[in-house]
Amino acid sequence: GAVVSQHPSWVICKSGTSVKIECRSLDFQATTMFWYRQFPKQSLMLMATSNEGSKATYEQGVEKDKFLINHASLTLSTLTVTSAHPEDSSFYICSGNTGELFFGEGSRLTVL
Amino acid sequence: GNSVTQMEGPVTLSEEAFLTINCTYTATGYPSLFWYVQYPGEGLQLLLKATKADDKGSNKGFEATYRKETTSFHLEKGSVQVSDSAVYFCALWTGSARQLTFGSGTQLTVLP
């Protein structure tokens, strides 16, 4: 199947700093990528749909100014958590769409 | 709207036991149904899928049959192994929603 790679896998940061997570489609072009957030022992919640060359579409309740999404090329989407706080600590997963969804390995963010 | 209801966990089984994880859904239109597996510290991997009623998805000894009459997609495996220990997510996709809707996940632990 297609390969989606996320980086970093783990990141620890201080409260108030910004963190960027990259999602790359390694062997396909993704005009659309999805960003999910997973709380401990809970399901994945869709945060936003990233669209290449245009603005992301955010789900209700997700702060677009806090979770900045950029999809500048067909193989790269980035999620920037701005002014991170401890409540932003979570597991973030991206996926690319080839008609079937392929998921990245996930990025665990811990905000101290 | 779309929703997926999964059997609550955690589920603990002995090696070689029979596994069933229940999944029922509510959807508008004709969804495709999926089971994803998440091993510790990893992202989601597609385990199996079915795209229309009465289809049976199968992979690695796991099976699930798309039952439209009962709106169910239960996951089964005849003989589980320790390596099957993971979190299992049932999910659905409809073209109208253009996104995956996940169940809450079921933690499976298989003891030797």
C-alpha cells in the first residue's frame, strides 16, 4: 500500500512554544490529507482536512488559529500547534487519500 | 449523521481463544466499512475492509462481514495470538461525508 510518513514521532516542548509536525506521502500525490487527534484510550477525532494549494477545512470546535495547517505541495502537509499548552498534549495522526486512506505513524506531543 | 458503535473493552483473552469484537453503525447512504489496528506506539493500519453488503473482508486470520440488515461489521478471529494484542477500530466512510468516522476502539490483550 501507499506510504505516509510523519515527523517527528515524539516531541516534548515547553508551554507557549510552537511545534510543527510534518506529514509526507512518500509514493503518491495527495491533494487531500486529513489530520486526526487521539486522546488517551479514545478514538480518533478528525481535526481538519488539508487541501493542496488552498485553505484547510476545520471541523467544528477546532481552533484554526491554534492548529495551523499548510499543504504547500502534493506530498507534504504540516500541522503547527501554536503557543502549545499542556492540554494540547496528544497523539496526532495524518492520513493521505488515494481513494483509500493510508495513515502516518503518528506524532506524540507532550507539552510541559 | 454517521456514527460507529464498538464493543467496549478492554478484552483479555488467552492465546488460541476465539475473538469477536462487535461493531454496529449508522450511516446515510451506502458506507464502506473498515477495521483498523493500532499496535502500541504506532499509527493505524488497515486490517480489512468491505465496500458493499454481504462482502467479507479478511486479512491475517481476521474476518468481518458487512451485514446491511443488522448494520453490523463484527470482527472475528478463530485463534488469537499474543502478537494480536492491539487496539482495534471500526470505521466507516461515505462519499457524502468524505471522511472516516471511527468507533471508540477496543483494546485487545492476548495472554500466553
